[in-house]
Amino acid sequence: MESKELAQEAVRILDRKKGKEIRMIEIREISSLADYFVLATGTSSTQVKALADEVEVQLKEKGESPVRTEGYRSHSWILIDYGNVVVHVFTTEARHFYDLDRLWQDGTQEDLSDLLSQE
């Protein structure tokens, strides 16, 4: 799966599982870390874990396994690294504290209107 497709699929999965404030930022022009960051917020540490688990399970069914994962012990920020796509799932507090949206503001914010439900 190409990196943009993988990132878009992660966005869809997070949306279906009721993730909040979902963002997809293209960073390939400004960083060698990845092509895309996908950011989402869960309403509790339990939902953060559920969102991350769902991304892993559904992408694994499509043949995509993470290179590494971090944060499952804390449940406030879980990072799932697929190489060219890194999925970050936060609690509200962790999202505001680490503020990756601001840190990566030089990246290109992707339009997700076609990917997110209209609820």
C-alpha cells in the first residue's frame, strides 16, 4: 500500500471508531521521519488504546504491520510507526501538551472532508 493510501485508511479507521480532531499532515518535504503523520484524539485513555488497537488490527488485515509501537503502557499517547506513515493517538491533555499540530505546521495539512463521516 502506498503511504498516502495507508494514511487515508488510518484516518477512515480512526473516524469509524469515533476518534476526534483527526488530522493528516504530509511531512515528506520537511522531514525524513515519514511521509505522513496521522493525528487523532481519544476521549479517554481507554478509547486511545481502542483506537490504536483498531488501526493495528484493520491495517494488519490489509497486509500492513507496524515497524514499532510505543506508549501502550501509558495510554495517553500511542505511536504506531508504519515506516512512511506514523499514527499518533492522544488523550486530549497529551495532544495539547505535545502540540504536534503546531510543531509540524510547516507540513501540508491534507483535506479529509471526503474521508470523514459527517456526524
